[in-house]
Amino acid sequence: MTGQYLKYRILSRTKFKVHSPFVYRLYTDIILNNSSHPDFKKIEEQRSILLRQRSLLETTDFGVYSSGNAYKTRFRQVKTITHHSSIRPKDARLLYRLVKVAKAETILEMGTAMGISTMYMAMAAPESKIVTMEGCAVIGEKARGNFNKFKLDNIDMVLGNFNNSLSKTLSKFDRLDFVLIDGNHRKEPTTNYFMSILPKLHAESIVFIDDIHWSKGMLQAWNSIRQHPDVTVSIDLFKAGILLFRKDIAKENHVLKF
């Protein structure tokens, strides 16, 4: 990770090196926007509560921590799950702004964890339809408690292995305006998830992939996905990547400071 970050720092550019007017506006007005919002404080206060909880949950993992097995069970503290599996505040605020600018009506999230990212999106687009997918039912129920606390009724949750539930979940959508991929963290599954959602995307869709530099496999998945002919703009922010599908702009791959 350290070597990847140093490479990112060398390759990343500021706004002065962005020549596309559309990407420049997106970068300066949305990505670099530091403005606050009352919603942020509410969610971060809940994050702080979770980070103090030592209670144990018996979790089931179908992703990278399953060590090649179908799944792995282990006991983990709520605070540990929240710390390691939740989107960091900086990226969560960006997620909020992206959902708003997309005017997203249909949102799919792959990887609920404690529901921090889900709450940011739900508050950014309270009229939207959000489906969030979580592999572990115990963690999912904990997240559902967070949603109920804030009376977020625009969220539906799908529990279980993504490999078994994604196709049926996608059948509920005619199209997807915004997608967050933050589950499994392996090359082949991440690439497969993208290919599965692709038919539901349109020119104004935004796909946000978390942890693109998390491992060699995730970086390989990102590099493969961003080269897909339907992707016109990719933006590497190190921790996360953004994909755009507009047909009115030339294909560009950006590595930008964030």
C-alpha cells in the first residue's frame, strides 16, 4: 500500500492539469468541495457511538477474508467492524455530494457494513430508491438499526452472498443512477460485479468503487474496468475511483489529488 501511495502521489495532478471543462468542474466544484452539512454531523456522531461499542458479533465473510473458502465466520467487536469496514468521513462526504449532483433516483450499494455510507447516500437523496447489499446478516441487522434510528425509509436491504443475490437484485431496477461497489475486495468478483451492473447503467450514471488500491488484485480490477469501452471518464483518487459514462466527452483517465 505504501508503494502504491507514493506512486499515486507522483502521478496525481491538480486542477491546473485538468483540461476537460466537464472534469474540471466536477473536480473543483464537487470533489474538492469542503463545505459542511448538518447531515454529516448526525452520521458522524453515530459513527462515534459505534466506535465505542465493544459488543461481539458473530460475522460471516464471503470476501477476501474468507481465505479462499466459501465463507468464514469469526467474532468481531462492533467498533472493529466500524473502524475497518466503514467508509472514511472524507470519502463519505464526497459520496454525499456525488449522489446529489447525480440527482440519483435509483442507487445500488454492494457492501453495507454498519451502514455509514448508506446513510450518507440516503440523506443526500431522500426521495431515491436505495438497495444495499450485505453478505453478513448479523452486520446487516446492526446497520438496519442505524437506519431506523434516523427514520430512513428509502433503504431496502438484501442479505447474503452477492454471487447468489446480485442477479435477482438487479432485476428490481430498470436503470441505475448511482452504484457504490465496496464488497469482497478481490479482482475477479469486483470485475464481475461491474459487468453485471453495466446493462443497467446510462450516460448520466456514476459508479464509485472504494478501495481501488487496497490490494494488487483490486488495482488490477480497477485498471481493467476503467479501460472498458463504455467508461468515458475514470478518476483515481487513490482510496476510491469514480467512473462516468457520458458520450459527449472524450475518453480520459485521470489521477487527481484528493
